[in-house]
Amino acid sequence: MGMKKVAALTALLLCCAWPSLGAPVFDPEKVTGPRIERLCLVIVANADAQVLAAENGELDILGDIARPADIDRLSADPNLEMSLARGFHAFFLLMNNTRAPWNDRIVRQAAAQSIDRNGMVRSIYSGYCEPINSWLPPVSPWASPDGTRNIFDRAAAREKLLSCGYRFNFAGKLTAPDGRPLPKITLLAPLARAAPTTAEMAERLADSLNAAGFDVEVEPLDFSAMVARLDRKDYSLAVLAWSMGRNPDSLYSFYHSSMDVAGGYNLTGTHDAALDAALTRLRFAPDKASAERASAEAQRLLGELVPSVPVYSRFSVAAVSKKWRNVLSTDRITADNLWTLMMAEPRDGTTRTMTMALAEEPRSLNPFTASSAYSWQVLGMIYEA
């Protein structure tokens, strides 16, 4: 699909996401729902099957649509209403900071510079997401102002490694300052049937790192098995996306040393005293100004430490059956949100079940141990309702 066509479709969807000038202002105090008989979350792991189910009317709501071809296909369906919004989403290449070679800050920095985010995002997502180099998504008011700057510079990454004693052998692979070759590196990724674009991105990331002298191969895993490996720090590299909140508290959860515990969110094993201090000031800031200073300092330190590599932030895209009315979407949220679940009602005036896709079976519905996005997709509906 041509880039001009993609840009036009993206602009159209974004315009449609804005409330019309004549539409009444949304007032959450006046919401009196829900108006559905029950909500049924249908586990459909295969992306092709999700699209078919939406087209056949077996799904009322399909969110988190990632493949451009699927977006184009569903946008052409007269029975579906599409919505698009810049999301509080970020995709990372996780590095196990407790394991060589990622326990060396210079190697982590060089790896981040070796990845052509812009090229990957353009070829895989066709304009439906934006490359990032910051630890908060660009839509966040707390995000670093240069968070979308292109830092790809493989030559500079090579010079950085050479200046610190690393060398390249005759095969072009990196050797450590002591002369030993760097170990073979495995990159954990979800199965292509469950997350096709994520699996493709993992392969592209491996190719970028291999071109920079690393020796990386991708290991596809069932998502639950992959998360279990991450929890145990039984990995070298992995890809993982997060849906973040509007406040920058996620920085504390992901990178404060106190969160490096079993079931904690510090999956990279990051430990840095200065970063801990900044994140603590952020977490317990007494006012917004203090929080802004702490957030900026924490992001500056993350840019130096590079405990993980930010890759892109994806636009949220959702499809909803036109059998339903009172569906809410804006420039910040797609239609698969809690307010839609509270307000939507069948156009024919009947009361019936609403079906919504869930891409993976939740590992746990215990709020104290749940750590996957799929678990919190369910738990969020319970605790926010």
C-alpha cells in the first residue's frame, strides 16, 4: 500500500476519532449503564481469525489491530466502524542488565544506536506507529521533548565499542576487550500466529544487531512461557510492549531497583543509585512541578544507562460493529474502552451479549501477581467499572 494512501487513511481515521462540532460534550457523570446483557471476552489468538470473526459478526469489538493490511481490510467493511488514536503504548527491546554483554553500559548504548527504528517502523507498520527513543510514549505530556529523534548511527556505535576495547573478528563479530568472542544471544519473541507484527519486528531487530557485530537469533515462544522466562531473568534479549498510564509512574515500576523481585516489573534487572533517587522523587512528588523535574531527570539518566531500547509507539486501532450505538472514541482513546462498555446499546433496542476479542488467555487474574497486558485487560474492566 502506498505511503500517500496510508497517510490519507490515517488522517481520516484521526479526524473521525474527534467528536463532531455539533455533538454533545461527553459527561461521565451522566453515564448510567451498562446497557448490555453481559460482556463475553472471546479468546482468539490468531490475527487472521480475529479479522474473519469481526467480518462475520462474531465479534462486536476488535481492538489492538496492528497489521496495516488488516486495518485497510476492516476499514472497507460497511458493517464496522473504525477508530484510531495515538496510544499510551511503547514497544521495547529488553536487555538483561545482569548478564553479559548487557551488563556493560557501552554495549547497551551501542546496541540502541545500531537499530534502524525508522526503517523498521515504516516497512512493517506503514505509518500506523511512530519510532521513539524515549521511555514514555510521545502522546504523554511527561515524555522527553526529543523522544522521537532518530539516533540510528551504526558507524558511531562501532566507534564507541572500539574506543572501549571491543574488537571485530574476521567474521565481523564482536569480541570482548579480553579477546573472547561475545556469547551467542537469544532474543525471545511471541509466536507469529499470536503476534505477527511483533514476531516480524523481533526478526528485524535481530538482523540490525547482527549487522552491528552481535550474534543474535530469535526464539519464538508461547507468550505465557516467555513472560515466565522474563520473570525469572532467564533471558538475554526479549521484545515486549506495554500499555502505559497517563502518569509517568511506569518509570518507577520498570526501572527502580526495589521492583527487581519475583513478579516485579523491573524485568531488565536495572540497579542504579542515581536513577533510584530520581524515580523515588517522581513517585512521591508533593506537587506537579516537583514531579516534572524528577521525571526529566529520570529520563535523562535512562538515556545514559539504556537499560532497554525503546523502539516505537503504536497508534491504537479498533473496529466496532455498527449494530451498536453510543460508542465513544476520541483522539486519545479508541472505541474499545470502558465508557463504550458502559454506554453502548444495540441499535435494534434489544438487550444482548456483547463480544470482545482477547488475543491471549490471561496467565493470572490475581491482581497481586498478574503482570501481562492480557491479564490486566480483564482486571482493568473489573477495577475500573
